[in-house]
Amino acid sequence: MKYLTIFAVLVLPAPWLAADNFFAFLQERPAVTVGEVEQVVSLLLPARGKDAATLPPSPAEARKLLATQGWKVSTASPGDPATAGYAALLFFQALGLRGGLTTLILGPTERYSVMELSSRRLMAHRGECGALSGRDLVSLLGRASAWRQEREGSKP
């Protein structure tokens, strides 16, 4: 049993190492996929529990988590290139932003989500159809997390 424990510690990656590798890999990508965006956004969900800060779910688990929230989830394959608009739409929903009258009637759209996140200085405004780099996605996650913590910290 002792040797099995030593083997597990030496060979099996720790969850925080997996997360570090995931984000290091993402930052080097010139364009991210739909699955990667869904994995990153799912880290903001409270339903994730303890693993939320350490280990991103698989693309299939992430899509399932987002769909159970009742969100608009892409019908594209997880391996397809993601647009800035799709990422903005998911972050818009993850942050619980409400939007204006049009959003209340029609629901959130990619275009409105990009404009809303840009106005809050969470992402650069480049249009909803443009590709999103891994560096931009990780930066968006950091800004969104900080914005959420600031907002939750200011509640009475």
C-alpha cells in the first residue's frame, strides 16, 4: 500500500497541475475552440463545488453544466473555432448580467454581450464574429472573476 501511494503521488498529476497546464496551453493558442470556451466559462458556475478553482471539466461535462443552467449553448462541435461573440454570450450569462429592454424581450445575443462586456471593460470590443485567442480568453476569465468578486464584496 505504501508503494502504491508513492507511485500515485509521483506519477499521477495533481489537480492544480492539470489546471496550470490547461491555462498555460490556452495562453499559447492563437484561436480557441467552442469546447475550450465552455470549459473556461464553466469555472464560474457555483454548481461546480470544490473543484471550481482547480480543475476545468471536460468539454462534454462543461457543455452539460452550461445547458443545465438553461443557457444558450452552441450547436457547434466542441472542436470548432469559437468567436468572441460566443465567449461574450457565455460570460454575460455566467456573470448574471441583465441587459436592457431588448435583452429582456429577445434574450441575450452575441452582439449585445460583446458590447456589454466591452462597456464594463471586461473584454476588448472587436465585434462578435472575430476569433478569440487563448490569451484573450484567460484574460477575460481573470477580469470576470475579479469583477464578480468586487460586486459580491460590495453587497451588504
